[in-house]
Amino acid sequence: MSMQKHVVPDLESEAPAPAVSAAPARDATEEPPPFLGTWKNVYTLVLAELAVLVILFYVLTRWVS
């Protein structure tokens, strides 16, 4: 049975990792949505539609039962 020597790399001799900025860089190819102009407007529309659907289904449930 042979004994193998485990080699531990010297971490102090390696170059430090480059610093990463806290804020991600915006991609130059990021485009606005194809409708409503901004993503904020799209999200507002989606939330408004959700609210309308919740109210509609609530009213429908109360009417049927």
C-alpha cells in the first residue's frame, strides 16, 4: 500500500479575484416593451387586469350561489 501525498494549493500566492460591482450593468440592447412604452405601464396593466378578474369572479360567485 503506497502513501500518496496530498498537495494543498497555496491560496495566498494566487491573484485576487476581480472586484464585482454591486449594481449590474444595463445591457445596451435592452429595449422597451412593444406596447405601452415602459415596463412599469405593462406591470400596471397586468395588475389592473388581475384586480378586474378577481372582482368579476367574486361578483359572479355571489350571483350564482
